[in-house]
Amino acid sequence: MLNGPRPAKPLVVGLAYECQMVDGVPSHPGDVTMDAVVTEERVRVFSSALSRRTRA
């Protein structure tokens, strides 16, 4: 077993085309939450912690 501090949660970023974006999707217990999605037109940030970091 590893002893010591656990590393910070990794940043999870998805890549998509803007035409693939939708307003919402169903979620399930095993799903991984995205912090952001990057398209050819913009970056959509979903994580409040990441949003604060990118506005600084």
C-alpha cells in the first residue's frame, strides 16, 4: 500500500465538435464528470473550481 498524501484529482477534459453538444444528458452512478469540453468554437467549463482558475 502507498502511504502519504493522495494526488489531486486529475483534470478531465473532453473533446467534441460543437454540433455534438446538447443541453443535458442522463447521468449514472459510474459516470465520470467532465471538468470542461473543448470544441472548435469554444471551451465549456463545468467545474466551479476550474472556472475560478481560468478567470484569474
